[in-house]
Amino acid sequence: MEVRFAFLCDAAEQGPGGKISALGIGIDNFYVKDLSRPGPPFVFVCRLSGASTEAGIKKVAIHLIDADGQEVVPPFQAELNIAKPPSGSRWGTGIVVQYAHVKYPRYGTYSISMVVDGHELVSLPFTVGVPPAGS
């Protein structure tokens, strides 16, 4: 199994045929003026693919964690039932998880970590900081 791509963005949806449409790709920083209020909404997007021998049920957990490895919100957990593709083909599946109303306990580094069958496949770091002066 391989990660074809993974990123944070402003908005995304998965349409017919598994195609993913996304806007505002490439978030690295969030600016939050007041930590008692939620940060801006965002979306985690990932596409996995694999050989027919890797088809079957996959347990997926997506964590939003702080620099100390503590969960900021409860993890998103799901089981994916990957159908075996025709001989000689690869399977592919998209994952789109929306985050809204997240309150960050402090300024600093956070990350989205995706674990599949107990193995971390994705770690996307981002920072939460004070907005630049004048914004």
C-alpha cells in the first residue's frame, strides 16, 4: 500500500468515481487570534493505492495531535473494505476528513497523523500561531 498524496486544504469533496476536488491546497500555518475560540476549518485529504494482494479490510485512524503527542480532538476511525480489483489492476481509495470548531490549547506545532492497520502512513505537521501584525 502506498500514499499517492496527502495534504491539508480549505475545502474538499469526493465525487463520482472516487475523484477528489480540493481548494486551498497546502496549508502549513493557521493563525488564531484568541485560543479560547476555534481555529479555522480545514480538510485532511489522502489517496491510498495498492496491489490486488493488499485488498481487504483496513482499519484507519486519523489523529490531530499536539507536539507532545496528545490528542486535540477524538480521532476519526473507520474500516475501509477495499475490493479486490481485476487482475493486473491496482485499487485506489480517497479519504476526506473535515475538521471544524477545533480549539487549540496553545500556540505551536501540531500534526495530522494517519494510521492504517497500526502503521503510521502520513504525518502532516502544521503550526498554530498569532496572526501577523496588521492582519
